[in-house]
Amino acid sequence: MKAASADITALTRAERVDVLSPQQVSQQRALAGVSGELQVLLPIDGLVDLDALRARLDKDIAKADKEIKGLAGRLANPNFADKAPPEVVAECRANLAEAEAQAQLARQRLADLV
């Protein structure tokens, strides 16, 4: 992996790339991303207010959950599903899928805060 540091630095335009052991990683606060067997950590100490980031993600999750509940309730209502035009029902389903994706993404981002 150390051999790829120069390539990673060039591709990401990072100032530097450090290859760390799992023990060293556990001692840092970072945002994590995984691609195959490669785990990328972006140290955020001093760069990001973690409490504010967590609060924002919690707020995003709550907003998405509220939207999910409303849309799911509308779709579960037989009066809506049977009487609304098909394009309106399809749009509601698309909005529900989008809200679910947003909630999942926010939950994953929250979990990725190491």
C-alpha cells in the first residue's frame, strides 16, 4: 500500500498520504470510506465541529423519517392509491424512495464518524 501513496497523493491532490496500522487508525477521529479492501480515512480533528455535524445529521434523519412516515401513510391509504392519478401515485412512490435513500445516507454518514 505504501507504494501506492504517490499515486493516491497525485489523484486526490492531498498534501500527504499516510499509511497507518489499524491500531493507529483507532486513535484518530476521521470520516471513513471503503472501496473493496481499501479503507480511506480523512482526519477531521480541528477541521470539523463533530457535535455540529452529528446534530445536523440527526436533524436530516428526523426530517427524512417524518417525510417517509407521511408518504408511506399516504400510499397505504386505499382512497389515495385507488383514486389518485397513476402519475401522482408514481411520484409519491419516487419521493418515498428518495426520502428513504436520504435517511440511509445520513445514517451511514453518522455511523462513519470514527
